[in-house]
Amino acid sequence: MSEEGLAAARQKMTEAGVDPVAVEVFTSYYHQLETGDTGLIREDTISPLTDPPMLDDVEVSEEQAAQALDKTVIIKLNGGLGTSMGLDRAKSLLEVRDGKSFLDIIATQVLSARKTFGARLPLMFMNSFNTREDTLKALKKYPDLVVDGLELDFLQDQEPKLDAETLAPVTWPKNPSLEWCPPGHGDLYTALLGSGVLDHLLEAGYKYASVSNGDNLGAVPDGRLAGWFAASGAPYAAELCRRTVNDKKGGHLAIRKSDGQLILRDTAQTPAEEMDYFTDEHRHPFFHTNNLWFDLEALKRVLDQRHGVMGLQLIRNEKAVDPKDSSSTPVIQIESAMGGAIEVFEGATCICVDRSRFLPVKTTNELLLLRSDVYDLDDSGHLVKTTDETCAIDLDKAFYKKLGDFTERIPEPPSLRRATSLTVTGDWTFGAGVVVDGDASLVTETPKIIPDGTVLTGDIPGGAQ
């Protein structure tokens, strides 16, 4: 059945107008899938990476920084709708703080860096079919973003979800759009090639790409990093951060024992029984930020040599065809991670950067932190930390997971500058001018209102003190 399943999947993609190179990439992964390849990377096949280069040890002149940034394109991954937070449009349109969205802040960061370094520094977004229209409409307020006639975006590909039992494309007449899924951000390289954007950038004289998630506002254009990468001569580099006890998620780099190659291992590539190794911040002391740098000419050579198929590690993602209905048909989504390209480029490297370059917003916990007085937003669009410590936030998912519920209950963020942790259990609505001091834990079984100006500290059962 798998041979018939592949033929049906290829036909479905072709009829939908999917780029032929993306069809071949999908085919390559499908063959791995049908042979039983799980994409798992076992602990006994790798050695921990314990001594990466440090950006703090790097010295780059202003001239080197400016020259490198002038040859760099900033690419932001922007395919997500933020459905986990209850959003139904591009997550990047969400207001972060001071009336500005992710898109507003990213645009400000890039325009400011251009002025500071005198660099061209084009900005591009890898959009999905779901995010393209809203994103481009929102960017019209920044007409100066377009450089050298280059596109502001290119589209991520799409592929069919596969019936977990037969490996044939799943059918879901209730909502045919759910029959499709994105191929993971490893599709970046295929999409750059198939869209023609890679060739356009090379023709315009660009040499480097700096890529990051659109919801990570810490990944600002950085002259020192650009200068370091240009001087390194490496075809590819990954940014790492030092792990803390709270960093349980996210991939890490390791050294493959069989050939000494740097590789990326993500959560989905780790056997369940080995997650203790994966999350051990002493064994694997650095995590992968998903901030990447690569040489555009080197990427073009690799893609040409491999006929567009990068050969990234398979990530087999098992889900339900309707993510909102766990009883719906079980499916397999074939995915890959863009950071997996580190093992494709000979001479690829990495560098440990400051934690300030990793400020993702995946939940309302992180959103509350960025909206609070722990951060200031400066004129360059940089989020500047105002405290030495970071408050650990844990909001009750039943009442704060969705953005609408969160905003209704916390219309004004409490002051967190003196806070070390805030745990909220139950339905609490925050008044204005609330201050959290030290550790605060709120617990209630009935809806409660915290009066304006309240100082929260210690255990607070059933009401504010």
C-alpha cells in the first residue's frame, strides 16, 4: 500500500501546485518513513557538546560589522497562526507591548540597524498560505523595508498528512484543509530555492542569511555576530545558549560518534525512555536557539549537488488529523528542522550567545513577562531587561492559555521587577498597579478580583492580601 500511498501523495501535491522540488523532498522522507525510520537519535550514538566558541570572546571592528551586515539578509519564520493561544491569524500580528506587534518591532529593529551600520540589510518572512495576506497588509505601513526590489516574503510549502495505518494521504471531508500540513521549518531551504528568492539574493550581491523565529524578538540584527560569521569562513553556524534548570524543552547540538559530525537532536528525535538525558542541563549544557546563519553561496552549491533535496533528518510527528479532536483519524506528519542542516555543511560551526538573544513567546506566560516592567522597549525596537533575575511565571492554563481570556483577566501587567516567581491557580482578575514581591502563589476555587495597588507576596489562598 505504501507504493500506492506515495503515488497518491505525489499526485495530490502536484495537482495542488506544490513546487516540484518540494515533491521530491517529500518523496525522500516518505521512503525513509516506509522503511521504519523513526528519526530517533539515541544517547549512546552521540557525545555531548560541552565547549562551544563564545561570542563574548569575539572582537569585531565597526567596519567589519557594517560590511558583513551589508551582505546579510534577515529572514523570519512567520508561518504560525498561534492557535495554541487561541489566535486565528498570523501570530506576528499579536500586540506584544506599547501598542506594537511582533511585526512592528521586527521592522523597527531592521530599519534601526540599517541606519546604525549603513547597511542594506533586507528583511524577508517565510510565510504560510495562512499568514501571507495579513502579514503583507500589516507591512504596508513600512514602505522603506523593501530593498533592491527584493521580495518581502516567500511561501512555505505544504504536504499531505498521511494516514498512520496505510501511509496514504488522509481524507477529511469535514474540513479538507486539515488534510494538509507544513513540512516543518526545515522546508526553509527548499522554499528559498523553489521560490527563486535564493537566486535573487545572490544576483543582488548578498552572501549571508540570519534566520530566526518570528516570535523571538531577542534575535535582533547583530553586527558582531555577522562580522564573526563572515570572518569564520564557515558555511553554516547555529547560535546556542547556556542551559538552566528550567530549560527542559528545545533541541541541543551533539557530536555523532560515528563520524565526529555536529548534529542537532530535537525533542521529537529523542526516545521517550531517554528524555532524562535530553533534559539534563549538566550532560547537555547548551540548547539550540533556532537562530541560524548560513552562507547563501554554500547553500546554493549544496542544493545543486543534491538536486534540491537537503537530506535533513526525518522527524516523524504523530497527531490526529483534526488537532481539536483527538479521536479523529491518526496521521503522520513528515517534518524536518532547519537546524538539522548543520550536519549537511562540511565545516559547520556554532557559537554561544547571551540569553538576551532568546526571548520566544510560545505561551501567555512569556507574553506577560515581555509586557511587564521587567523589560523596556527602546527606540531601536530592542527589548532591554531591567532586572538581573527573571521572574518564573506559571499561569493556570484553564483561565489564561487563550489570549482573550488572558487579556480579560490581566488587562494591565503587574509589576514584576521585585518578583522571583508568580504562580496563579484558579480564576483571578488583576487590578491596576498590582505589584509582585518575591515569590507569590495565588490559589482559588472561585473567581477572585485583586484590587488596584495590591502587593502580592507569599501564599495567597482564596483572596488577595
